[in-house]
Amino acid sequence: MLKQQLNFKLSQKLSPQQIQLMKMIQLPTQAFEQRISQELEENPALESGKEESENFDEEFNNNEFDDNYDEGNEVIETDINVDDYLSDDEVPSYKLSANNYSADDEERQMPYAAGTSFTQHLMQQLNTYRMDEEEEEIAKFLVGSVDESGYIRRELQDIVDDLAFTQNVYTTEDKVEKVLKIVQELDPAGVAARDLQECLLIQLERKEHTPSVSLAINIIEDSFDHFSKKHYKKLIQKFDITEDQLRDAIHEIEGLNPKPGGTYSGNNRIVEHVVPDFAIKIIDGELDLTLNGRNAPELHVSHDYTNMLKGYKESKDKSKAQKDAVMFIKQKLDAAKWFIDAIKQRQQTLFVTMNSIMHHQEEYFLTGDERKLKPMILKDIADKINMDVSTVSRVANSKYVDTPYGTKLIKEFFSESMKNDQGEDVSTKEIKKILEITISEENKRKPLTDDKLAKILLEKGYPIARRTIAKYREQLDLPVARLRKEI
């Protein structure tokens, strides 16, 4: 049986303008500038630069555009107050600018160097080797298989199959391995290795074979597992050497490059520069926060568009084409006005949020000591500034602040809390910093285990379980005690 019924339901939905505003708040400075350029291109009613001072005495209101269309009896809604689009602010623009440069100053951009990609660098070296046509095809394919770190991480049989399918070159594993040895002679040393062990051996073989280098080769060839796990006593016993001899051999190995492609891999990428969105300075012992001036562009509504409205108002015969045109003008003016208002709202949101974060972490910003960082979650700041948590998240995740201690990502100032032995809430970042300092000051011949680290932090007033120590140590990218050992 079919039934029809009416249900009333209240629901909250974000308007397209609110969604656009949220996206604008999330944008870092450089992306924000691109967004402004895009809007200036798409909306001819929006203009950048200093606005010319011009007085508009007459206001446009809905009464001027109440005429109905002849067809369809539609009303044109053009409730526009031109004064809303024009600035009557008499404050000189130089007082509102972040940098008081003259109008003649040019904004010069540093050009990027073209550079040579890692693959190109290897291909150029292949030209110095004599090979037949088949070997050359295999060599080029092998060079193309080298990843950014400088390794070939594929089985030779897979390469043989790919050569047959993609290059129409039918060969064998032995032939590919023979050509691989040639490719491994290219610079930088260690390139085209199939694993770390082979990479280190290639580099060691190119060195002068001193006693230390010869011992290092033997260790990597025959006892790579013991070496990687730092079982030094087993190495001393196996090779019948002294501790000093082992230390010299390890010194040779430590001087090698585990990622030979790292020198060149970045040349074919565009370097990304971080532009701080805020700056914090200490002036007379007080914190001073400023928003990057590039986040506060000078935008205004086009005078040409407002003059078009004037012309429509003054004309006696209003045709349908003119009415269509005035609807288009209204649409563009509304979009321009909304965009200018959205930028102001973005500036206010960014400043208010960062100002609250700055005062919450005042001790840190005054000293630079990470141990002074207080526990702080997104909700703490959202409650203080009476905004949504998602808004604070958008500011924190993508913005940088220039501090006296370097440029920092804002989200780095957020952390969970733990209680110390006094029952006080302390930041997990404070605990991690103390853990990092404790490990850096340990005796590397007898590094501290996680159990010992837990006892030391307990003595310092931080009751933390061993598994938590292990978690924090991994987050700090610090290995276990055995792998921190030195001789």
C-alpha cells in the first residue's frame, strides 16, 4: 500500500560562499595569491591596486530597477548600493601596507636553474662506452630503471621480460647482468646497485685498498647482517681483529653514500619555498604578531562597472538588452564585493587564531625552549576564539609562522597532555624533547635501553611506561639501544 506524507526537517547546510571561504582560509600565502590572480582574471568587476579617489554622490537602489520585463513578467533584482563597493576611507594606503616600498619597486622573482636530471646525467655518461646495439638498448633500459635513490629494485628476469615486450630486445639474464656491471661503473659511485650491500661494495671497490678498506669490504661481503645489527663482538671474533681495526673499517663504511642518487634526484623538481603567513617578534619583552602583507592585497570594485550602472539609471529608454546587461553587472559586482569581504574575513580569522595560539604558548615564543610548550589541542583554541574546530584545523595544518627560532609549521605547537608526578598537565612534546636530550647525552658505548630511559624520566618527574617510551622514540626516528651503539 502506497502512502504519501509530508515531513518537516531542519538541517544545516553550508552555502557555496561559506565553502569557498573555508577553502580560502586553508590556503597558504602562495596558493592564496594564485587564487586572487584567478579571481581577477575571471571577474572583470574586480581590480587590484590602489583605488583612485572619486566621489560618487548618487546611490543605486532597488527602486531604479523595478521595471518588469515585457516577457514573463520577471522582476530584475538589482539591489545595489555602489557606495558599498567603493572605499571612502581617507587613511593613506601606505599605513595599511606591510612593507613601505615605493611604487617603483619591482617584485623580482629568482629564476630556477634548469639543471640536469639524474637520468640525463647517467645517459650522457653511457655515450663514453663502446657497446653494440643490443647492449646499448639494455644499458639505456637499465638506466631508465634506476630510481631516485640510485637503485634498481627489480629482478633481472623482470627486466629481461620487459625488454622483450616493450623494446623488442630478446636477451638473457647473463647478458643483462654483464651490461649492469657497465652501468654500475657510472658516477656517482654505487649507482644501479640492487640493494644496500651491493651499493656499499661498489663504492668500497673504487677506493684505494688500504687495510681498513679491505677489512670493510670483507665485513660487507661476508658479515653484512652482523654489521647492520651492530654485533661488534661477533665481528671482532670472526675476523680476529682489534677494536681499533674494526673502528677504522666502520669509519670507512660510514663515509659512503647509501643513496647515491640523492645528489641529482632533486634537479628535475621545482624547489618549493615556504612563505611564512605570520611573523612573531619580541619587542621590549613583549610578543608582537603580524600577518604577512601578501595576505592583505589591495582590491576594489571596478569604476567602469559602476559607471555602467550610472548610465543605465540615467537612460530613459531601458531595452531588454540593457536589462540583461545590468543583471550581468550586478552579478559581477556582487561576486567582487563578496570576494573582498571574504579576504577581510580570512585575514581576521587567521590573525585571531594565531594570536590565541601565540598567547597560549607565550612561554615558548619568549624563550624558544620546546620544553616550555604547553599541552594544546584544537578545541582549546576553538573555544577561546569562539570558532569551529575545523576552522582552527584549516589554519594550523597549512600555515607557517616566522619566529625568532626559525620558521615553524603551526600544527607543531599542538600536542596532547600527560600528567607528571605533581599531577600537572604537561605537553607530550615536552616529554619527547627531554627524551631526545637524554638519548643525545648517553654514553654511546653503552646506550640506554627503553627500560632505563623510563626510569630516568620517572626520576625527572615523568611517570611513563616503557612502551610509551618506545612509541615516542620511534616518532623521534631514534633507533633501539643496540643500533645506537658505537665503539
